[in-house]
Amino acid sequence: MKAKGSGLTYQWSVKARAGLWKRVSGKAGKKKTLVLKAKGAYDGASVRVVVGGKGTGKKTSRTARLTVISRPTFELQPASPLVDAGSALTLKARASGNAVKYRWERSSNNGASWQAVTSYRSSPDLKLTPKLKESGNRYRVTAKNAAGIRTSRAAIIVVNSTRNDAYAEGSTVVMNNWTVLIDRAVYDLTDSGDQLVFGMTKACYRGPGKALAWSDLAIEYVGTNGVVYDNGDVFIDGDIWDAPEVYTGGCVAFPSFAFPAHGTALGGVWRIKDRSDWNVDSVAFVEGPTKS
């Protein structure tokens, strides 16, 4: 700053990007030259000086805007979401710093290796429509500018099964306090001509204390018409109602069956509901038989 006159005085002021003008205190604010240590808080700040002189009054300089390029720092990290298969999902992140660009990366092997999902760009948001098979994938974002690079922590996506994106037959499904496997699902006709869907179920309890499968689990069948069917109040020896009480780590095996409407059985799905958590039910879908 250069000013003409005698007996000149100086008073420097600084205003943050969103704030009010504040005088620079002490001797530093009254010198002809203002020296500031570059830091992120000064990025986008404004600086001006008021100069006084004998018999000339006071004059205010033009405003100078500061640009400070600092290594990005994450102010918002991507969160680990729970989403239904096929539903829209947006991962969000924000990093401070000048002229930051973002690149998202994905890992499908628990973080052992990463692949780029996007090239570097100005938008930090990543829009996804995950499938069931993508459950457990990890996503992280790298923020870069001229001062350096910083990588966010990883978010793990947990994807719920749906009727249209169900677990394969024979999959072990982890639920609230139970793991459930339905295998050897078959379709047949009863002597009365009703349709029957039948599958062998193995359920293992992982929760505290002891539990009963029939009080915690509901295993029903969703036909291709979207209607939910159960055992029709038919009971057979050894079904879920006969399953014994088990302690933590214990397993029980029993048949699951339902009587769907004609023409709706093949291509339907099992619906498993774990009601052992008082706060929320865990619901999963497993593929049913595709041929008789």
C-alpha cells in the first residue's frame, strides 16, 4: 500500500468470507505493510486499510480479496447407508480448500484394492442405485487441489433384499438375531389339487440368552401376484411350531411351506421376517422354486 502525505497513519482491517470487518489489533495493524500468515481461514477474506494524514482526513483503500490454497480438509465424510435394492442413493462429502475436485473410488474386497468410479470433478456427490450383490461394497472419495490430496474414510453400503432382487436359494441370510437358510425349495400339487411350495429351513440363533424360532421368525411365501401366503393353518410334524428352544449358537431345522394361488407359485419368493428385535423387524427375500 502506497500513500502520499506527511505524518501518515495506517489501520488495517480484515473481513472473513462471511463476517464483519475487524481491525487488525496491535502494532501489526498499524504498519504501512500488513503481513499475514497464509491459512485456510483467510481464503476468500477481504482486506483494506484506512490511511490518515495531517490536514487530509482519512481515506479508505480499495478492498483486496485473498485466495489461500490449502490442502483439502473433509468437513463432511460419506456415511454408511442402509438401502433397499434398486432404490436411489446419494453419497455426500464436502472438503474445505480452494478449487477442490473430487474422485470417488469403490472396493468390493473389504478395502484390499480400490477402483475409480468417477474422474476428478467439482461435484462431491455420488448417485447410485445399488443391487443386492453390491451389499458390503465400500466407497471413499479423494479431494484434490493444487496444495495436495486427502482421502475420506470409507462408507460401507448395506443393501436389503427385495422381491425383485432376492437372495439365491441356499443363501445364508443374516438377520437381527438369527441366520436363516432355505434350501431344496420345491413346488408340487396336493391330493386336493392345491398348489404347495415347500422348503427345508435351518435357523441359527445369534442373540443373547435363549429363543424360540416360532416366536421370533415368520417364514411366508410371496406369489408372483404379490400376495403373501402361509401354511393355511395346516400343521405337520416337525414344522416351525415344533422347533425346540435354543441358546446362543444353537440351530434348529424344520420345513417351511405355503399354499399360493394357482399360477403364482413358480418364480415367487420366500419372505423371512425376524421379529426378535423390539425396535425393528428385519425382512429378507429368498428365491423360491422356478420349476416343479
